[in-house]
Amino acid sequence: MSRAHGRRLGRAGIRDVAAAAGVSITTVSDALNGKGRLPDATRRHVREVADRLGYRPSAAARTLRTGKSGLIGLTVTTYGEEPFTFTEFAYFAEMARAASSAALARGYALVILPGSTRQSPYDVWSNVALDGTVVIDPSDRDPVVTELVRQGVPVVSDGRPCGDLPVTAWVDNDHEAAVTGLLDHLAAAGARRIGLLTGTSTDTYTRLSTEAYLGWCERAGQDPVYEAYPAHDPCAGAVAADRLLARPDRPDAVYGLFDPNGTDLLAAARRYGLRVPDDLLLVCCSESAVYAGTEPPITTLSLKPGRIGTTVVQLLIDAIEGTGGGRPVQRIMPTDLIVRTSSQRRRRRTTVSAPRSPEQRGQA
Amino acid sequence: MSRAHGRRLGRAGIRDVAAAAGVSITTVSDALNGKGRLPDATRRHVREVADRLGYRPSAAARTLRTGKSGLIGLTVTTYGEEPFTFTEFAYFAEMARAASSAALARGYALVILPGSTRQSPYDVWSNVALDGTVVIDPSDRDPVVTELVRQGVPVVSDGRPCGDLPVTAWVDNDHEAAVTGLLDHLAAAGARRIGLLTGTSTDTYTRLSTEAYLGWCERAGQDPVYEAYPAHDPCAGAVAADRLLARPDRPDAVYGLFDPNGTDLLAAARRYGLRVPDDLLLVCCSESAVYAGTEPPITTLSLKPGRIGTTVVQLLIDAIEGTGGGRPVQRIMPTDLIVRTSSQRRRRRTTVSAPRSPEQRGQA
DNA sequence: AATGGGAGAAGAGACGATTCTGCAAGCCGC
DNA sequence: GCGGCTTGCAGAATCGTCTCTTCTCCCATT
């Protein structure tokens, strides 16, 4: 069929706009994209006609021609078939939210893609044109990452990549400083023997945090007291917390590396009749607001996933647009210790029931 | 330049595969896509060569040709410039997680897109080729939805659409049944006057829930006792909770429509010296696990966002692939009342502070 | 022997935009 | 008045894939 202008259903093409405006395709493209040398009158006219016809350029055609899709992949390593891990849900959710915001602000959209499972996710990956990808906690020799880098697609990781994974850039917290600072805080609150609840997996977060703990212990002249458990198992945490408090060399303060450790440890402390913070100081790493409302409120270390997400996306887009300078970049982000009752040695005796104040009545 | 085989940087095209395998482009395409009439030997050979060259078909070209991108948009209405609303974060996160899983399982990927703000998000929308879109709680005459439907893109909404928004299908909870059941539960626990903490906005969730409450009150012969506040304001909830408990006709049970209402009401109750559940029964609608750990644990109504997300995506993909039958579909999903201490009248006497005579007068 | 038909493979457009190149005017200085 | 410059626009190639159509064998049937 050489008669190509069959007035297809609904959607107007650039040809239709050109015909309706009495100009060439080139002129329409230039007018709409602010390129070329055109008088404002022509530009306005073309825009007007395009609006009237409800013209939307085909994203696929544009992507094919320009090689840029405006799409950024977002991947998390998965332990089951679910794309988010149970224990880190709050972290991921906040990180993804911030990343999405940052991407949209610069004209990109985020595509949620499965991590590198051994299943069959390759179709989905090669079915979408990506300008770049964010990977959260890539594993050692992640095949997807390797493949993407080979194709020249920029990859920025949240979390220092293990091994020699050739990512374009990465962002991570200063886990060393975070753990050291937190242990100092506990020591200042009177802790003599600080325990650690850690994980058995080999990701960088677990590894760096544990190493920082061991280093601190050595410097402080304290014997390490820790229990490790498979962090992706939602039940194992409570058991490990119990084990830690059942030890003969029971610690008088504990730091838990994972989000649920706070409640796990609190429950374990209750079982052993330990009062928090009087008999046991508690800190855990968490993004959840739960710990502001527990009894007592628990001090948490926040990794500030929002800031991480924003930074990761900024670096990625810089790399995509060539703004970044081309050299591999790594960015270390600070953490936030939110100090609550559980890590403060008996400040004042808080009365259990709140004092009734009739003055609280604001509304008349 | 007719010399088109410039051995571009890295990426092999279908032409390169054809040349390397000594066959035509057609044969390569057919071999890799399982189409055409080819002997297995040829198919294998082509696949082998393609693998060796690390060939990945161009998603953009395929999309342009076939008209299918394998991409599904996900939109939430925004109140600020953030893509998620504060009060409904947990709901959105879980819904998006489930939707993403369901989409990936059927070979589609989710693209996170901004809701219809008056800002300038049109670029992003028209820069991505979508096979369909999920919208969460679309507003009355959402321009993006209208535009998409006009272009023939299927749109499925989470939440019954207001007005006559022409969505392809929608999924929602049975809010009427949920609220009625919950109020019955409170009444059975001994509540005589049940109050409501609701919102001022006009979305269907707020509207349907409030109407269900009013209807129940009428049937039960109880005067409605409620306070409404702008739900998107994170501070207003606490104030409204306070107002509700300060009323002369103070309710002896309250249902809060929004996630933070539980803690807001709990705090307000403490300020007025009301014990939960002895003096005040509490239920709020929330997806957060916080309420299992509060003192006391609070009964929550879960909207089961995971089920909603899965269903929405299934319906959308059915519509995209023409599996659904073509007629508009609406699906009503059940909710889950998770009963905890806060809505159970004095099971056993917990030894707290002695019961104080409730000053029912309140207002001086 | 001629024909029909099926298997195997190749040719040649689309798909819908971007963009490089080129062409016709108009205007300037000399 | 003429060459060279800018301005305003059009032609046509190209991006990489899918797919409709065609073409050639080759064997079995009539």
C-alpha cells in the first residue's frame, strides 16, 4: 500500500500535523522541539495545529531515532519471587519514592524491574529500552549488571558493590562511622559490654557493619559478643535475639543491624526480666516510625534512604547525560542516629500516667 | 551513505546476526521469535550466533513496529510534589509492590509516573509508550485519564472513579460493608456512642466510608459524632482527634479513617485520661504493623492493598491483551478487620492505675 | 510430462519520529 | 550588479525490527 495516510484510528501522526498546518514534517518537528531556524509565527501556528489535533509524538519512534528513552530501571535483589525483601521493606519503599521523585524532576521515569533471579526475567529486561539503571545491593557478579555495562548502559548502585562489579558509580552510607558513633554513644550512656545482632549473609552492609563493630571492640578492649542469623528469614531474628540475651556473658547493650531487631530484642528482654534502658540499652537500624511508639521508645540508626535514592538518581542521570565528567564516582552519605529512651541511662523517672492538664483544651 | 554496516560501538543488530549466520534478517527474526517455517537446525544455528554476538533486540524498534511496549504506568494522585501521600504511604507501597510483582509475572514492567498535577508532567507522560495504566484514586475529571482513554489506552483504577470518568475497569474495597461490619463489632463490644474521624476531601474512600457511618448511625438510632479534617495535612489529624474527644457528647468508641489516626487518638485519649479500651474503644484504618506494638495494640481495618494491586494489574493486562471480553469490569474486594485489644471491652482486669471517675461533663 | 503444493528462505516495505543536507530567496557591501 | 551571507523551509535518509509477499526448489500426484 503506497497510500499511507489511511487516517488511522484516533491518533494523529506528525504527517497529519504537517498536512493540516501546510508545512513539512521537518518544520513540525523543529517547531515542537524548539530546534531549527523558524520564525515565532510558524512555531506558534504549528503548535496550535498540533494541539487542535491532539497530537502526541510516538515515544517509541523518538526512542528509536534518538537512542534515548527517558527510562531508568530500578532493581532490588530478591530472595523469593517478591521484588522486595521483608526486612528491608521500609528502606526500599522510601528509597524508591525518593528516587522516583528525583527522576521525574529531571524528566525521567522509573521502571521497576526484577533483580537477577535465575528464573527467566531476561525477556522483561531486554523488552524495555533503558537509559540507565539503579541497582540496590547488587550481588557479587550480578549477570544483569555485567550485561548492561557491556552494552554501555550506565549503572549506579545503592550500596558499595561487592567484588569488582564494574558499576558506573555507587552511593553508600558511611557504615564504619555510623557503627562507631553509635557504639561510642552506647558507651557514653554507660554500656560496659555491647553486643551485636548481625546477619550471616555477605552483603556489604552486613560485612562493613560487623567489621566496624569488631574494630571498635578491639580499640575499646572489649570482647566481641554477637549472634548472626539469616536476615531474610523473618522468624530467625527473634531466636537470635533470645540467644544473645541468654549468653553467660550477657551484654548490657545491644545493637541490632536489621529493622525488626528492635522489637525482637525488646521482647527477649521482657522474657528475661531485663528493663530497658535500665538493665539493657538498645539500638537498632531501622527506617520505621514504629520505634517512636514502643514502650520504651527505641533509639534507631536511620540510613536516610531518601537521600540515598535522590543521590543515586542524580549520579545516574549525570552519567547518562554526560554531565558527570565520565570518571567513576562514589558518594558516601551520612546516617542519622535518632536517640530515644532505650539508649539513655535513667535520665529522669518518667511517671507512667500522664499528668492531666485541663488547659489542653484548645478548641472552644 | 549506503554503507550501513559501520560495526557500531558494541551493540550488534539483527543485521549483524543475519550476516554472521549467513541467512536473511527475516530468518533471524523468525528463528528468535519462534515464528515462520524453519527447520530446527536453522533455528538453533541462528540462536547460537545471536548468543555469541550478544545480540539483544532493540526494544524501541520492536515497540515501534508492534505497537506493544510491555510497559504499564502507575500513577498516584499527588498533593505536593512528592509522588506519594504521607498518610497513605504504607498502602501505596504495598499496593505498588504487589502490582509490580503481578505485572512482572505476566511479562510487563511498571513505570512510576506522576499524577495529574497542573505543573508540567506532560512531557514525561508522552515520552513513554504505555500499553495501559493503573491510576490510584483518580480525581473527578483527571485530564491524564481522559487523554489516555481518548488515545485508546486501557486505564484501570484503584478506587471507584468519581463522576463519569471513563475508565476501562476499576477495583475497590467494599467500604460500605467494611465500615458497617466494624461499627457492628464496636457495638458488640459495648460501644454506645461511636465517633468518626474523617476527612474533608471528596475522594470516594472518604465519601463512601462517611456515608456508611451515617447510614449505620441512622439504623442504630445513634446521633452521628464526627470530626473532619484535611487528611493530607500530617498535623491536622492530632488536632482533630483532640477535638473529637473534647466534645460534650464524647464518644465511647472511635473509628479513624486514616492511617495515623490510631496514634493520634491514643495520644488524645492519654491527654484526657481515658483508658483504652476501658473508657474508649479504638479502631483505625491502616496497613501499618505499628498498631500491633502500641500500648495497647490497636484494632485496624486493612484494605488489603496487595490484593487490590494484583487484581488491578490482572484486569489491566486482560484488557490490553483483549482477554477480558471487552466489557467494562468492576471488582469489589473484601477488607480485613484485625481485632486487637483496643476494641475489646475489658477482657481481664489489667492492673494499671485505678479507674478514675470519668468527668463526662467535659465542656465547662 | 506437466502441475500443484509445501517447505525454506529472502525482499521489501512499514512503524513514526529526528536530523543532515540542500535549495531558494532576500539582503548586504563593494 | 554580483558573490556571499543569513533566513526559512523541504527532501530524504535513518533508527532496528516485524511481517506480508514473493520466489525458488523439489517431490508427489495426475
